[in-house]
Amino acid sequence: QVQLVESGGGAVQTGGSLRVSCAASGRTVSFYAMGWLRQAPGKEREFVAAISASGGSTDYADSVKGRFTIFRDSDKTTVYLQMNSLKPEDTAVYYCVKYSGSSYLVGRYDSWGQGTQVTVSS
């Protein structure tokens, strides 16, 4: 099984930016699509963004389109989520996930990390 470790969370003001990272290891992770989910207190976990194994295709939740960007390193083992123009409603624990195939169109993930807290004031 793969190991996913998130980092880079923190507290920012409305309109600020933050980049969270996900370091993945084990079982040829470069062959798999990756993504980010988030969960706010009292709410269910929701989809944020996904990227194909090659990095050539991406998908975003409507709530973050135009503000967030998902990308991965050339070695495909580290995935990032660049968050700009942050809003209080973006406050949540952000989780990195690995999908079961090279495309996120598979629709299901089989591994996830411990999460990193993002807090946006105002």
C-alpha cells in the first residue's frame, strides 16, 4: 500500500494564498491519478481537485475553479494544490488521495493521507 503525507497547511487571511503538498511513496505511484479532498467541521468530505497520472488532465470542483491549481512534480510522486484568493469557506482539513488507476475518471480512490489543516479568517 502507498503512503501519502500532506504538508503546508496553515492560517491565512481572506484573499491570501497557500500551497499544500502531498508526498507519495510505494508501489509505482507515478502510474496513478491523484487528488485532493477536504472536510470542514460538521460537513462531509468533498472533492476538490484531481490530476491524471501523466499530469496532462485535471478536474476541479466548481467552488474552486479559477482559484486553485493542482499539479505534480516531474517524477510524479509529489502532488501540490496551489490555493489562491482563499475564502473563509475554504477552511477545512485537506486530504491527499490516490486513485485506483491512471485516470481519475475511474471515480474511486484507494489511499488517503492524514490531512493538513487550512484556516482562512474573515
